[in-house]
Amino acid sequence: MIKHLRSAADLDLATATLILDTAGEMAALAGREVKKLPTLRGRTVVNLFYEDSTRTRISFEAAAKRLSADVINFSAKGSSVSKGESLKDTALTLQAMGADAVVIRHSASGAPHRLASWVDGSVINAGDGTHEHPTQALLDAFTMRSRLGRLAGLRVAIVGDVLHSRVARSNVLLLTTLGAHVTLVGPPTLVPRDIAAALSPATKVSYDLDSVLPDMDVVMMLRVQTERMQDSYFPSAREYSRRYGLDLARMRKLPEHAIVMHPGPMNRGMEITPEVADSSRSTIVEQVANGVSARMAVLYLLLGGKA
Ligand code: ASP
């Protein structure tokens, strides 16, 4: 088993499949009255969050607690980070406290790689800048497999602000490893062709959402990440929604069995309308529940938990 999960590229087919299968076993636990396993008793998991998060932080905390690990939540606000302490000094503090795993979210792409060279424990990337978010890709793959029964051969459109999306990057890498076919869709300013080619030569690019939808099994909508935009990438929010937003009329162009995903947080009314987000085809709430199972599987396998 790998020691760190810094990128979806750390996962080969066998490892990714093992994590998804283990997540399935963890999900079965969620239906029980007592949701806890003793496997990581006495181990310490630190959640080191330098960037805002709702779902991911809570999800990692729930996952570690369900495995009986001791959980320390560190948020940059209110810590010595606000006094200018470097990531390295914070890492050395965690190291001195004996963290078995550090879950890190940071605005700098590559922060988990640096951290892994300073601590002995496992490092898990919970989102680094615009780079990657591998556990999101795992929970997304798990959701697709649960709903559609397979991953190999699935046709997946990832739509919107690909340029700033770590979710898109990790999904392209993992889905390609798992044998799915990915098409990136959005305005040319937000879907540069070189990104697709660099991630995986098989990835297709389209600037016309309407023409792509009838062929898809999955459509994954991305949040427009205005907080990471220095320039204007499209004329107006209204124009963006008109061309790339998923509303009911567009959703009807999908095949009957196709599902609609979004990693959250959503800009309701911009990339997705409330009617679509709350429809029976949407897996958005399921993705959150599956996130806990996927992260339990990652913590369990990386920390070598015993049954
Ligand atoms: N929650 C995801 C992330 O942290 C997606 C997003 O923020 O749009 O990358």
C-alpha cells in the first residue's frame, strides 16, 4: 500500500480498486446503529486546514473518529500561522507530537509534497491550491460505481471552471486509470486544451455543452471559483449560465440513466439550477455521505489498520 496520498496519480488501478472496495465495506457500517470500528485506536490523525472547508474537514473528522483514531483539528485561523509561522515549523511541531497521519488543505499547490518530506506519518492531500483533491476523486468514483455499477467505459463530462479546479484534475487522473472516458467542457478561457493533454492524452475537450450531453453517463458540474480569478474569464454570470449552466431543459438531453454530480459548494443558479441540484438524478448529497466512507478507506489502508 502507498504511504501518502498526494495526487490521484499515486493510485494505480489495483490500489484505487482496493480503496473503492474498502469504501464499500465502510459504507455498510454507516447503516449500523454503532458506526464505530476500533481499528485505528491509539493512532493520531491531524487535520491541518489552511483554507476554508465545510464538507472535507467534517468528513475527514467523521472518518477518523469512526475508526476510533484520536483527531486533532488545526485551523490556520487562531494558530501561530497568523503570527507568520511557516509550514515547515508547523510540520515539525506535528512531528514532535507523533501524528500518524496529517490531512492537509493548503492554498499552495504542492504543499502536501513538501509536508511529506518533513513528517514521518502519512500525508493526505485534502486540496492544494488549483492542483489536486484526490479523496474527492475517490468519493466521486465510488458514487459513480454505486449508481451505475461500473467505471470502465463510463462517459463522464466535467463541466465549467476546469482551469481552477483541483477536483477536475484529480478526477481526470483517477477516472482515466479506472478506464472511464472523460470530456472536459466549458468556455475556452476556462478549459485550455493543454491542461487536458497534460493530464491524459485521451481526454477530450468540447466548448459546446448541448452537443455533449446526449452521449454522457455522468455530468459533473464544477463551481465557478471566482476567488481564484484575477481576470474576467467570461462576459457575465448570466452569459456563463446560458451557455454552460445545467438547467432542467439541458438535463433532459442526458440519457435516462445518467447522473448529475457536483463536489460542492454550489453556486445555485449559476453552474446548476436548484431544480437540477435537488432532482432525483443529482447525487450531490450521496457524494457527501460517500466521502466519509472513501476517507475511512484511505485512512484505514494508509495507516495499515488491522481488522
Ligand atoms: N470543495 C471543492 C474543493 O475544495 C470544490 C470547490 O471548492 O469548488 O476543491
